[in-house]
Amino acid sequence: MSAKPYILVSSGGRWWISFGSSRHGPFISKQIAIDAAIRLARVDFAVGRPARVLLDDKDGRQSVLYDSSH
């Protein structure tokens, strides 16, 4: 089973968590958004669904911030 991605994106000076066709936020800081995304990913993992938190950078690359498989 592939991990559900929670992707952190910055837009208009705010941070959002994008997952599937949904968005959660806005958050006033990057760290608050990271913490919220990791909490969401841990809930998924607790019920048997692997999840990852990814950060989009300005060049379109993604960094893995949390991976429930590790």
C-alpha cells in the first residue's frame, strides 16, 4: 500500500496542507503546518494507513519531513 501524501505548500504568506483533493489551513507559520500535517499522518498510520509529510519547495521538488514507515 502506498503512503498517503500530506503536502505542505505556501500560498499568499500562509501555509496549507494539501491531501488528495482537499486542503487544510491556512496556518500562520511553516512549523505549525508541519506539526499539524505530522499529527494527521500519525492518525492515518494508527489505523493502518501509511502516510508521509512532504514539503514543496519553490523549484517543484519535495522533501520528506515524516514517513510513517520509518
